[in-house]
Amino acid sequence: MTTVKIPANKKWLWEISPNARLSAKDVADLLEYESPGQIYYLVSRNKFPKPMSSPFTSGQIMIRRKYWSVDDIKREVIKRFATDDFVDKNGTLNTKEAARLLGLSTGTLYNDRRSGHFGIPYVRVGYRTVIYQKKDLLEWIDKHKKIGGKSIKETGERL
């Protein structure tokens, strides 16, 4: 079971009406983007939910206002702010989370899976899905600690 903790300054989103409509400016402020233009850019790249539009007339002109549903934005808040500190998934991490934990790029993890150069432990689940066990990664980090250019095994010291 996954438990999610939301940052305190974002909890108000769960208290407003589910029928509320959020504009691009509201969404940009909530997700801490610099401008609403970044939201529309992510929409154009299919990395953010598409807005709904509601037509209304202003005099002779019909205007379409774009807005997002509260449920769509709740999912985005969870994706953006519920990091390793907030989510417990029984100790499993995806490639991006493992890269963040190790301070490496996802490409380095991919290359290591192919070559085995660093020997970073992973589990392949199915054809494409790869997961990492957090405890295995922490053990790998401990095993590869160095003091002054020598590994801990050579010096016999502990940190």
C-alpha cells in the first residue's frame, strides 16, 4: 500500500470543491512554475493533462476559457511533490528515483544495466520495467565508500 503525504502549503487543494475550475495561472502557482506558458508547453508535449474548455459569450464574441479539473491537478501535485520523502512504496524505486538517490543520471543507470560496470543491483520485472530495492542501493553505497582515495575495506575504518 502506498501512503502519500502532501506538503502543508498544498493541502488547501483537497479542501476546495471538486467542481472548482483552475486556470492556467492558478495551476502554475500551485505547481510552482514560473509562468502559465510552461503549463501549455507541457500540454503540447503530452506531459500534462489537457485543459477542458468552456464556451461563453461576451457580447457578440464567443470566448473559450481553458481550465483544469481539481482531480487532474491533485494527481499532478502528487506526482510533482510526493518524492521519496513523501511516498513509501515498500522500498522499491523506479529508475528516476534510484538515479536521484545515487546522484547519477538515468542514462548512467541504463548503461550500467547493460555493461555491469558499476554493479548497481536492480530487478527486471517483465520486458521493460526495472525496479531498484532501496535497501540494496544503500548497501551498494556503503560498499563503495572511500576515505582519502582508499576503500573502507583497505583501511579497516568505519565512518
